[in-house]
Amino acid sequence: MTDDIPLLLVFAAGLLSFLSPCVLPLIPSYLSVLGGVGLGGNTRPQARDATKHTQFYFRPRLLRAAVGFVLGFSVVFITLGILVSATFSLMGGISRYINWAAGIIVIVLGLNIIFDFLSFLNYEKRPLFQKTMSPGIRDMPAAFIAGAAFGAGWTPCIGPILTGILFMSGQSGKIGTAIFHLAVYSAGLALPFLLAALFFDSFLKHGSRFRSYLPLIRRISGILLVVIGLMILTGRYSALNILIQKQIFSYISWAGTKPLPFRLLADALAWLQKF
């Protein structure tokens, strides 16, 4: 049944992790520390496109640091996926009861994101910036370590969603499946992070507009977790997968005659359907 897990759902979980209220507002600080880029934009630009109203500065050091950072947390998440999958596999005959317990836990985590009734879950560790990072982590190995610290220690927002993906992927007991799903989740979290690094100045200029949507994003994340929890509890992956595929096919047909961005997204969704 876990082979029917929709990849779009897993990718969306990673994207929502990036957009969570305790990650998105701090992205400028992450990137500034990683690349040694002042928030005031005082560093010298590497490249410039003066033909646009919004100037584009290409900072190769910042982009390299961002790549190392996302590789770091991706390795941590994939390793956790392997461990959870192996644990489910070893449980053997009692795996059904583990699934029930995991589903209930994920549902409670989702409801807590919406209603915030478990105050002890609001504790977070920040070894990344408070202890281990110095301004200007410009080499990939150091950024990789920082990303691993992020993956291991930043728990309040990404933790519940990550837990849901770990439990959902681990149900099959297939390590390869878990690796693939956690790689897709990591890609969902990494892609906007890399885009923010690439278009750093534009992100600083326009990123604050997203903050008004953070309460809505929080509720969407909670609903997603409740859905994932129900899927873990009941194993009803196929029904949701069929529903999502119908919506994707409808969008692909609609986007065929639309502008390029819509067609590119349709091509990406069509590519995902091959897996």
C-alpha cells in the first residue's frame, strides 16, 4: 500500500516545512550567516542585471553554502528514514499496531499545529546559530555540518511534518522506498531555500509579504498532517493517490494552452507521475 503514496504530497510536505512560521522568517538570517552576506546588502555583487527594476546579484559563495546546507539536512532526513524503515521491518507481526500508534501520534501533532494545545512541543533547540555557526560560513563542508545541525535540532515546525513523512514512508519496511520518499521531502524543503539564495536581494525585498500568510500556512500544515495520520492509521493511500492524479491530469490538460510558467509546472508534474 505504501507504494501508492503520492509523491506530490511528500514534496508538498517539504515545501510547507520551509514555509512554516519558525523557518521562513529566519531564512534571511540563515543565508546571511551561511554566505557572509550582510542584510543591508553591503557585500559587493558578483554579477548584475541592470535591465530589470529589481537588480539581480549572483553570489556564488552564498549559493555554494546553500547547496552544502541542504545536502546536510537531506542526509540527516534520509538517514532517519532508513532507521524508521528498518525499525518497522524488524517489528514484523506487530507492525499493524505500530501503524495505529504512529497514525494517532501524527493526527495529534497535526491538531496541535492548528490549535496549539501541547505547549511542551514549542521547545526548540537552535545549536545552528547560537553555538556552532560563525558569520560567513563560506565553504561547503562547514555549511554541510550546519545543515545537518538544522536537520537534527530544529524541531517545533519541521518536526511534526517530518515525523508524519517518516512514519508514512517507514510502513513498507523497504529501505529503498524510505530513501526515495525522504529525498523527495528534502527536495521540497531545499528547492525554495536554493531559490532564496539565488535571488537573495529579491527575497529580502518581497519575503516579508509572506508573513501575513503564516497563520494560514500553519493551518494548512496541520490539516496535511491530520490527513497523513489518517492515511497511516487506515492504509488508504490508493484513494488519495487517485484523487490527486485526477487533479494533476486536469491541470496538465488546462495548462497546455497557457503561458510558459504554467506549462513548465505541468511538465514537472507529468514527470513526477512517471515514478
